[in-house]
Amino acid sequence: MTWQDWRAPTLALLLATTAPNLAAAKPPARPWMNTSLSADQRAALVVGKMTQAEKLGLVIGAFGRTQPGQYTPPRAARANSAGYVPGIPRLGIPPLWETDAGMGVATQRTSGKVRERTSLPSGLATAATWNPALAYRGGAMIGAEARDSGFNVLLAGGANLAREPRNGRNFEYAGEDPLLAGVMVGAQIRGAQSNHIVATAKHFAVNDQENGRNFLSSEIGDAEARTSDLMAFQIAVEQGDPGSVMCAYNRVNTAYACENDYLLNQVLKRDWGFKGWVMSDWGAVHSTVQAANGGLDQESAASFDTSPFFGDALKQAVADGKVSQARLDDMARRIVRGLFAKGVIDHPVAIRPIDFAAHAAVTQADAEEAMVLLKNDGALLPLSATARRIAVIGSHADVGVLSGGGSSQVYAVGGVGGMAVPGLGPNDFPGPLVYHPSSPLKAIRAQAPRADVAYADGTDPQAAAALAAHSDIAVVFVNVWSAESLDSPLGLPDGQDALVAAVAKANPHTVVVLETGGPVLMPWLDQVGAVLEAWYPGTRGGEAIARVLFGEVAPSGRLPISFPRSEDQLPRPRLDGDPKAPNQMFDVQYSEGAAVGYKWFDRQKLEPLFPFGYGLSYTRFAYDGLQARAAGDAVTIGFDVKNLGDRAGKDTPQVYIGPKAGGWEAPRRLVGWQKVDLAPGRTQHVILTVDPRLLATYDPATRTWRIAPGDYEISLGASSRSLTSHATVSLAARTLPVGPSGK
Ligand code: BGC
């Protein structure tokens, strides 16, 4: 019998309902397959029928890639995949086939054949769209590719706050603000799960730097964490309702995240009422009893851990009563509950053809809306289609666009083994460095068919400058490769600052296109005419960049992360951890608490290079008629947005609130925004309602959110530092429950 055979009992159930006599004689063999029961009921029924061995089998997983000479995955695992957990065919429970990640269906690094799939722009890029509908569409698209690749668990939903701008994984996350990150990641999770698969919010929690990620302890207070990093997860989990949450590598206040009673049992499961299962990150488990009792439900890829902690050791711990039978049942129940709730069991996955053309349109739309125009002196952009000589320089822009590295690596259709430039290091994880085959040069040529568009690879700044000097316009591509397991300083590597300076000196009409995983320093900013932040733009990035440069699309991205002027402006000018002692335990004191990103800049009265929420357009917008109303703890805000320019464009008016008397981590917090799409001359009225928790501070003693009575200033503007309209509301004292359950 195969696991798909559960369909047979469904037939029995059908017979049972249509033939009452038969039904009386023979109750359905698998009552948990009755789709009219709740996921909780179905999970309880099936766990009731499991043997101890079956329960133990569900709570431990295997890696899905061969490691020559060391490890061979189970035969039923999908090739070069992140993970596999055997199913229980007897009961109709399918195996879990797990794949990374947030940009699309990844291939675990291999010398063999990669799985070529569509890549979205980086998570940070999608956050820069400030458009949850796009995040949903992207999630739905990559979820469909996961499903049609035979995966029913997508390890996507990166909700870590970009507290540390040098974090090498910021490109997988959704920026520095908990509301923006929570809403965007929640939408992506919902989209992915619309395919009847499970998505996984990760990496829970305060996994905010990669250096020493397995050894560091994130030191942060309860209230501060719940108002920042945990708030991002809370909103993502509420809005996305993921089947699973992945606990992180790091420790939080000394306890490993995957055996952290506070994080897993108290915050996630008790306070937020999370009903799915907690799976570990790959190699993040350090114990049996402490992990099981600390809230971990499933050990992923056990070969990554120093021992299979949820194997025989767990069996023994249950036999000894160190882990209760009820707890093991709860672990199994949570896993199958997630599978029932998301439709994994009722809609078995199968390998099927993928509509790459349709999916290319989804990723391109995301990329086009993600790009942030940072500078545009003298309306240098959009480029005129009549420019005669255009120089395109650097960053392999002749053949591709950069992507971020590590477990999330997607290999695109086309290129050599999914790469535009094969053979770029590093050979070991988190390599290779991958350029997606989507050529900005070709796309620029297509936009300006009559122009002479020449390319210089940028390795020789003098040659690049000479080309620029003989061109009407120079477009210089520069990049920073970010990757899992590595943090990087904010400067451009490999002499790229000198390249930009040389080109800008040769031609004042220089446009810089940044392909980065996060913020960068720009010592040459005053010398160039325009700067476009394109992030890692995904498998149609080249086309998207060209369309924005030439004005087929007006840029509408807004920064989801502050760009500092220097690392001295950061709460920790030097990253913690000693690279010479990589295996030593250390603490990172997050003494800035909840004052993350712009909140830190505002509190410290620092002037960033580019503020959170910032981004230019090819048209101009004005805001008018700001009104705010408070009724109980509900604050409603209304205003008009008008497109003053002579072309269509999208804008993202943002609303921030702060108590006039102070008392928060920072002067103000983002409480709402709306992406609006306006034809020239048109006005739209926007109404926003504020999540009352964003008006409150957390009180650990009573485990409640408290709104302090008094006057609050409401500010409306085009960025966190361009607040042009203000209003005041008076709020009464209010106490709010810690989570949806009100407990
Ligand atoms: C990463 C996870 C990923 C897992 C499986 C880990 O290294 O931290 O994000 O899902 O590997 O590939």
C-alpha cells in the first residue's frame, strides 16, 4: 500500500453516508479523513490510532541531499532537497517533503543537476514594494512551484527583523519595522499556503546576525522583544497562519531558541495560541529532554545535530517519564494538525509541469515595484529612449543579475546549470555566487533600439571611465553579495567605490544601479546623477531594471530599512563575535531594545543617509486633509493623496504615531500605510485603522499591552523623515490581551 491509498477509505466514508445500513454495520475505517471535521478533531483522531513508533517517526526528519562519503538520504526524499520526514502510509499520512525558501524552490548545493525554478526578488525587495497583494502573489507563485515539484512544506516565511543592517540574511527577511515585516511575510505565507502546502515562519527568534549564529545569545528584555522582533513574528503568524514555525540557531537570553521555554511554550504557544508545530533549524537541536519539554515538536535533518536527539534518546526519555507521553502525543498532534489544516493530506502533492512564462510575469511585477529610486538629480531618469550612446558598466550586467547565497539559493531556468556566470566561488556553503540569467544589457538595448549600447565589465576603472566619457549616459552596476552564515560590512567590496567615482568623474550623467542584500555606504553619492536600489531582483531582474530606467514603470519602492551614513551610527559600530574564535559562546547585548532601525535614528537624533520609508518617483504626490479619530482603542486615520505630476505612478503614504509625553522606545512608530496607484491629476481618499497594540507598551508583570492615557501625535508623510501633516488624538487608558486568545 502507498500513502496515497487513503483515498480508498474516503470512498468507504462516502458509502457510509449514502448507504445507512452499511454504515451502521461498518463505521468508516479512517474517520480523520472526514473533511467536515476540524483539523483539531482530525488530528486527535489519527494520533489516537498511532503506535508509539509511528509517533516517534514523525518527530524526526532527515536531510534530503547526499553528502558523498558521509550521508545518504532516504530514497523517498526529493533529490537535493532540504528535508524529508517519512509518512505513515497505514494511516494515510504522507511524508513531508521539505524545500527552501522565501524566493522560490531552492536546490541544495550539489555537483549534480540543479532544479531550475523561478526566483522572486529578495524578501527585502518584496518588502520594499510595501504591497501585501504582491507578497501574496509571489508566495502563491513559489508555493505552486513547490507543490508541482513534489514538495508539501515550503521553508518560507523569513520574519526576522533587520535589527543589524550587516546581517548576511537580511535579504531573506522583510526589513526593520515589525508591522511592515509582519504584514508582508504574513501575506507571503498565506499565498504559499493557498497551494495546500505548509509554510514555515522562521527563524524564531532574535536571529539577527549570522556571525556566530550557533554560539551567540541575543540578550533582550521581554517587553523590548515583544515590541520588536517578536511583534514581527506575532503579526506574521496571525496574518499568515503558518502550519509550522522554525526555531533558530542562536540562543535567546542564554537558552537555545530550539529549547527555549519562554519563546516556544510561553510566547508562541500559550500567548499567541499557535496550534501548528515547531520544527528546528538544520542543526539547531542540542538536547532531548530540554528541547522536547522546551516546546520543540520536530527535529529537522537530524544528521546535522551532534546526535539524533529525537530518535532513540526521545523514546527512552518518554519511557523514563522525563518527557511525558502527553507531550509526545502533543508533538505528533501538532504536526498532523498542521497538515490537516493546510490541506496537505486532502490534496496530495505530485510532480507536474510548471508554467514558467506566467511565473516570470509575477516575479517581474514584484521586482519592478520593489526598486527604490534614491537620487535623481535634474530628472536624469527616466532615460530617454533617444539617447544615442549608453555605457553599461560592471556587475556582469551583460548577462545577469545577482542573487543572495545560502540555503535559499534558487537556480533559474536558462544559463549554465541555472547560472549566468558559472564558476564563481565559493565552492563551499554558502556558495556558489549565483547570477540569474536575466541580462540588463540586453533589456536596455531592447528599450533603446537605435542607441549604441556598449558594455565594460568594470574590472578596469580607467577603461570604464573612457567608455563613459564617450557616452551620453553611463549606467554603472555595483553589488554586494550577501549570504547565509556571513555578515558583511556596509561598504561596497572589490574596489567598486573607485569604479563609480572614476565613471562619475568622466561623465556627470552617471546612474548607479545597486544590487545589494541591504543598505550600503555611498562615498560617491554627491558625484553621481541618479541611484536606483534594485536589490536582488530575481529571475526577471534585468528586464525590470530596464523598464524602470526607461520609465515604462515609475519607481515606487520605499526603503524597508534605514541606510546609515556610517557604521558609527549603529547601536553596535562593531559587530559582536570574534572571527578568530568562531566556536566560542558570546552574548550580544541588544541594549537598544525595541529601538530598531529608524526608531534608533529618531531616538538618537541621527541623520541617516536615506531614511526608512524613503523613495522617489517620476511623478509627485501631495497629501491633504489628514483627520484622525479615536473611539475606545480604535484609531482611524483618513487623508487624501493626489498625483500632482503628468504621469501615472504609485505612492506609499505612511502614518507614524508617538505619545506627546514620550515613554516609548522611540519618538514614533509606523502604524499604517497604503500603496496607491494614481493616474495624473487624480486623488484617492485613504482610510487606515491602527492595530491598538502599536499604541501600547508591553507590561511583563501582567502580560498585557497597555495604552497610556494622553495625547498622541499622528504624522503623515512620504518617509519616516518627511512627515508633512500632523494631527492629535487623545487616548484613554486601556489594557489589551497579550494574544488573540485573550489569556
Ligand atoms: C537555514 C534554514 C533552512 C535550512 C534548510 C538552514 O541552514 O537556516 O533557513 O530552511 O537550512 O535548508
